[in-house]
Amino acid sequence: MTPPVLYALCAAAIFGIAVYGLLSRPHLVRRLLALNMMGVAVFLLLVAFARRDPEVTDPVPHAMVLTGIVIAVSATAFGLALVRRLYRDTGRTGLSESRDP
Amino acid sequence: MSVPGPSQWLVLIVFVPLLAAVAAVLWPGRGAGRWLTVLTGLLTGGGLLSLSARLLDAGEPVTHALGGWPTPLGIALYADGLSLAMLWLTWVVMSAASWHADAYNPAHGIDEALFRPLWLACWCALNAVFVSGDLFNVYVVLEISTLAAVPLVAIAGGRAALTAALRYLLFALLGALVYLLGVALVYGRHGRLDMHGLEITPEPAMLLAAGLVTAGLMAKAALVPMHVWLPPAHSRAPAPVSAILSALVVKAAVYLLLRLWTWTWPELINGAAWVLGGLGAVAMIHGSVLALLQVRLKRVVAYSTVAQLGYLLLVFPLASLLAWQGVVMHAVSHGLAKAGFFLAAGNIMHLLGHDRLQGMRGISGGPLALTMFALALSAVSLMGLPPSGGFLAKWLLLQAALEAGAWGWAALLLIAGLLAAAYLFRVLAILLARDTPDPLAAPGSDRHVPTAMAWSALTLALGSAVLAFAGEPLLRLFSIGSPDIMTGSTGP
Amino acid sequence: MTEAFSWVFDGLLVIALVIVAARVVFTPVLFKAIVMFIVFGLLMAIAWGRLDAPHVALAEAAIGAGITGALLLAAYSDLVSVRRRRPHLRPRVRVLRRHAFFAASAALAFAALALVLLQVPAPESGAGTLAVANLDATGVAEGVTAVLLDFRAYDTLLEMAVLLLAVYGARAVLVTDSEPRPDPWPTEGRHGSMVAALVGVLAPLIVVTAGYLLWVGAYGPGGAFQAGAVLAALGVLLRLTGRLEPAAASSWPQRLVLVAGLIVFSLVGLATLFAGGTFLDYPEAWAYPLVLLIEIALTVSIALPLILLFSGSPGLATPAPEDRR
């Protein structure tokens, strides 16, 4: 085992935990947290790939992850704004399971 | 300084709407927004003409290596017949829906300063998807389309729209991450991201990567079983937004499925063709049956989208040039007809203030005459009756199924067509009923549908009908650069 | 560092990451989950450092943990009254079990795959090796910056649109509110506090740091993303201490800053397109100055949207002098 493999396994564990969080937690802020952690897990896998060759680090995945981090914060910020508005209008922080009338 | 050629236009059709969105941020007035949209339409229209002429002339795809770096180092833009079909569809639907929005937005209190940048950015993202040749770039542009489309759903406010927007956002973000995971695996194995240079062979890791990418795109495309977010989002959005969501935004993800499974990893298709086709079949039946059960007009149309998207997946099991042409024609004609239908439904809501079918008996006359004509024409195309693009598409698909001796798929096409006729005739029967007096025809009533709203819906509906006559030359353009796995099989 | 020590360090870090991730999901209190998420981001920054990704480490610490954390806490202050509602656990047990099964299978599949793929030797040649080989032709000496601003500049440019859309999306859902709402970060009573004084001292230092990060991006870890994130952090501090106030409308100069990155980047691209026929193909002699110009524009256009998103207002204003008690 090499450090990249260790971190890839870590990414797998985080991904699984985040999927669980997304499915089991109805609170919308928690769902956004889970989605963020899923994203970080994917980023971690990409960076682990970049580190496989001990001589050279591949810069392309790093650039992809930087782009991904900015996209993640944008989506999270918008999602939180939407959640706050929903809460203010309806007092709810989750999506009801009942169907849209 | 040089005059832009087709290869330069490939870049400009992305940057014209993008810079128009930027300009709309700087000049937020209604007049400026309208002119920026018109300018975007004119310039991208010119670009599409240039691209189409080159494509017909040379018979091969147009490309542009961004930054002058060849793939796999740089990102390449790429346009072939399929791209052009989707780009033209985007152009027509965005133009007509913008026209509709000019009258719809002020009447429904939609803030122009916020609407316009989101709207133009959505146009940019759609064009960017259809010319992208890079897996990671697709992730970025799909995020643009998500972050433009979701606020547009919620822009008019209201509890139902907010809930719908949030559900849409969660599905879209999850889909993007699952897609990105698949892309990460592809990069880890092959070290490149260009769709047209990757040589992916069937091995477990790449099958999983393809599965992840497909699942992610299915969530974005609302393909069964990831469709639950679509009906509320598409039915609760403002009318012009519903039109572009159903006609274009979900189709961008389906387009990518077609592109990836036929160009990037055609070697993996064998077993997957039946799975994808099967999901398409489930969508066709499930969506149609639910459309039949809805009590609100826009929800009928939204479930119809769930069903009609299923047709596009039939290309995988049928795999012939005929099927390919049928699917491309279906994507285009459904886009026009569905956008026309949503705009018409918006006009009805504009007058009635609601879209419950119950309260719509016999409203077809008077101020809604043009709208009703648009609605009926769109319905004809969605049902697949002649003369319409929808008929042409379903005819091509049926022919492909019969030529391949695939009786099961042929039967499915017929059943789905009957179901579509059932849910659409049910709506038309209510609207055209003559047993009650038209509630809108009361004397002294001065309610009317603004010209822009009536004619934009009618333009799209007429477009879907005209496709029946323009089918031949259009299909020649749209078939340029068809994938080998489609042209290698039976077909003319 | 010796081999053994570095293994122990990596092992402990990975275990900590997994535990903190689990805490984010399992803690019943939302506030704790948010704090744990910030801790998770900070630990992650160390992990990026261990994987020789200092760029990512800087961005993760500033954006992933810092700005995202601030946004989450801002949202929490709005939602604080729902904390007491506890989910009914009993009827959900069966559902939870199913979810646990899903999560476990997802993790297993992902782990198996990561293992398989990481055993596969890195492809002989690919975008990465080409990027390293072509670095000299780009005008910058740092691989990641070269990828972001030259080889894959198109992605970076479009990503600025994502940030802009987040601001407009947030405005679209927050501004249509009919009732004025209280400022989530009231500035009453904060003036004259230690924090405000400290921020006053820190502000110039933070600006210098951002400038340094921007400048150094051409040679080492740094660049527009990190510099923009640091500036955004300063904006958040100024907003919290009342030196910046929410404004009901965004002024013209603020909107210009919002789109400066997109404008400069696109115009450079279009200039090269019309001059040489290829988008963003920098002329060799101009490569470095152009990249620097773009980076400066990107920095401010990354910082301002993040500050606006935190502030939850369409614009920002400095308080009028008479307000400064």
C-alpha cells in the first residue's frame, strides 16, 4: 500500500458516509453538507490519482479540483439561500414527501 | 483582424450569450435586456448558418482547439450534425420563449434585472454543452445550466415553486457529483478527458465509470427512475422557463448520453443497450399513464416530457441509421412542440389564474383562439399524427424497429403513441367542450392574451408541424458525422 | 520525516477524517454538524498538503472550510428556531437500515474501484505529462496555474459564470421577499470591541497576503483562487464588524467588479480569436502579462461574489460617518 491508496480508501469511506447522510437526513442543510462531503471525496480520489507517480505530480487533477471547489461553494451558497427562503415562507427545513398538489 | 469562420463561430456561439449575460448585469433595465437578447439571437443565428453551411459543404465535423493546444492537453470544441440539430433547436426555442417572456414577465412581476442574466447564461450553457468535446468541461457547463435553471424555477416565488426548485437542485447536484466521480475514474485510467480521443475498452473499472456517468446524467435528464423532481419543477416554473426546461435543459443531458455511448465508449454498449432501452420503455409507459391521471394542465405536459424523453433511449437497442435519424428528429420536434405547448398553457394560466383542468371546460374561443390553435398543433406533433415532426420521428423509429425485426419495440412505440393520444385528447376534449358557456367569452370582458405570448406559442407549434415537410434536407444536415455504430448497421 | 513516522501521520489523519465525517452526519444537533464540517475541511487541507497539492490545500482551507463554513453559520442563524424538532427515529429504523445498506455498498464499490484503479499504472502519456512537458511554452512556471489559465483556461473562465450565477440565483430567491427582514449580522454594539480593532490592524496585512498569493501563483502555490478567497475572508470580517453594511441594491462599480473576471478573460480570448483565429492562444511574448492581468481580474471577481453571498444582500456599502459611534 502507498499513501495515495490509503487516501483513496479514505475517500471511499467518506463517500459512503456522505451518501448515507444524504439519504437519511431530511434536513436540507444536512443534505447540502452531505453533498459537499461527497464532492470532497471525489476530489480526494482525483488528487490521489495525481500522486500515483512518485516522481511527478500531475497538475491537471489539481486544476480540476480547484475548479470543483469554487463550483461547490457556489452551489452550496445558492442552495442555502433557497433553504432560508423556504424556511421563511413555510417554516419548513425539509421537503415533504407528499406530492405537489 | 479577420472575419470569423465556422471554427471561430463555434467559440462565439458560446461567448455571445455569455457576454450578453454580463452586459445584462451591468445594464439591468428592461429595454437593455430585450435588445441584448435580440442581439444574441441575431449573432448566434448567423453563427449557426455559417456552421451549417460548412458542415453541409465539407461533410465532416467542425472543431476548434481552444488555446491552440491539441487534445488531450487542451479542450476541443466540436460540432457535428447532432450538435447542429440541438443548437438550432436551442436557437428557435430560446428566441420564441424570449419573445414570450417579454410580455409574460412584466405581467407576472418577474424582476427583469435578475431574470435576464440567468436566462442568457442558460442559453450560453446550452450552446456550450452542445459543442463541448471534453468530459470535465461538460461538468462545468452543466453546473452553469443548473445554477441558471433552478433560480429561474423559483424566481416567481411561492411555496410550491420553492420546494420544486430545491428538489430539482438536490437531484442536479447529486447527478453532477456522480457524473464527476465517473469522469475521475476515466481520467485515472486513461489520463485524458477528450470525448473523441479516448479509447475505452470493456473492463470492470470503465464499465463502472460509464455507469456512474450515465446515472449522473440520468438524474439531470429526469429519466426514470430519477424523474421525480421534473413534474413539480417544470409545472411550477413561469411559462417561458417551463418551455426551455422541458424542451432544452433536460435534453442537454440526454444529448450527452447519446454522445458518450456512441462516440466515447461504443465498445461498452452491448449489454447496456438493453438496459438503457428498457429504462426508456418504462419512462414511456409510466410517464404517459401518470400524464393521464393529472388534474392540472402543466403537470400533464410535464409528465408528458418524462414519457417523451424515454423515446430517445430507444436508439441504443435499435442501433441503426434510421433509428438515429428518428431519435434526432424526435428530440427536435418534441422540443418545438413541448415548448409551444408550455407557452400555450402559460397563456391559459395568464387568463384564468390557475391551471386546473376542471375549471377549463370550453375556454377555447375568444381571446384564446390563437393559443388554442397552437396547443392543438403541438398536441398533434406530440401524439405523432401527421403532418408533424413528431409523426416523422415516430415513423422513422417504427420503420427502424420493423427493419430490425424488433417486434417488441415496435409494439411499445404503438402503445406509447396511443397513450400519448389518450392524455392529450383528454385535455383537448375539456378545452374544446361545447356543453358549457365559455367563461372567458362573457360580454364586457377585456381580458386578452398579449400578441407576443400568443404568437410565440404559435410559432413553435407551427415549427413542429413544418418539420414534416422540411424533414428530408434537415435530416441530411443532422446525420453528418453520425457515429459508426449507427451507420455500420442496416439503413439506407 | 522518516518513513514510519509519515505512515503513522497519514494513518491518524485518515482515521480522523473518517471520524469527523461520521460526526457531521450522525450528530443530532445541526450546529455541531456545521462545526464538524468546518473541522473536516481543515483536516482535509492537511490531507491535500500530504498529497503534494498545496494549491488545493490553500483553496480548501480558505473556501471549503472558511467561506463555506461562514455561509453555513449564516444560514444557521436564520434557521436556528427549528433545532428543537427532533426526527422520530423509531418508525424510520427500517428505512435507515436500507440506507445503511446503500451507503455501505456505495462505499465498498468505490473502495474496490479506487484500489483497482490505483494499482493500474498511471497512463504512459496523457494530459498530465503533456502539461508538464509544455510548461515552458506558457509563460508561467507553475503547472497548476498553467492548466488553469492556459491549457484548460476555458473551464476556469466558465466557472466564473457559475459564481456569478450563484449570486444572481441567491438574489432571485431572497430579494422577492415582501417583508424586510432583520440583518442577520447586526452591527449594533460591535464597534469599539477588540475584534473590530483587530480587524482594523489585520485588514492591510490580509490585502498584502492576497497580493502576494496572486503574484506567487506564477511560480509556486498560489494564484487567483487563493488570493480571491483570502480577500473574501477579509470581506466577511469587515461585514461582521460593521465596516461593511448590506445595501438594498448593487451599485454600478460593484456590478462591474462582479463581472470583471468574465469580461477581461473573455475579451482577451476574443482578441486572440480575431487576431489569430484561435481562442485564448496567447502570443508568446504577451503570455505572462496577459495571464497576470486575467488573474488580477479573477481575484476580485472571486472575492466579491463570495462576500455578497455571505452578506445575503444585493450590494454592500460602507456605513455613513455619522453612524460610526
